[in-house]
Amino acid sequence: MAAVVALLALTATAGPALAQEPPPAGATVTESTVAPPDGGVQIIPRPDSGRQPETPFDRGGWAQLALLAGILAGMGVIVALIVRESRRRRRAGPGATAGPRPGRTSA
């Protein structure tokens, strides 16, 4: 508990003003708003600036789309099983136990 309080005290006292020193007196501060020229390195690429997929495993290739479809299908199966089991439990009533299902043998 004391470590959490100490951590909160340290982060609360450190502000953005401590991150950098103020410029010396008489210095001019300028900010650049010029975007990098075309072909410059950008962290986030512009829309439609990439290339078409050449192999199945490139971005946007059929393998990537098949993976997305598989993930969505798996999520759908999980949701369907949860809904089916909750409906069974609701139909069974509040006094039902979570014992073995009919037709199954317990070893």
C-alpha cells in the first residue's frame, strides 16, 4: 500500500514543465508545421500508398482474409455455445445442478 502511495506521489509531482528546460532569455522559439515531402518517412502511411499483395501472405492477401474469417467464425461458435448453454440452464430451473448431462457416463 505504501508503495502505491509513493508511486502516486511521485507521478503527481512530476509535470510536463519538468520535462524540458525553458529556452534562454532572448531566444526565439519556432515550430515547424511543414509536412514531410512525398516519399518522406512517415509513421502512419497515407491511404492507398501501399502496394497490391503479391503473395498470399502479404497484407490484404487471401491468407490474411482467411485468418480474419477463421477468427470471426471461432468467435461466433463461442457465442453460440454460450447462448445454448445459458438457455439450457434457464430451462432447467433454479434448483438444477451442474451434474453430468444425460447420455454421458462418468468414470
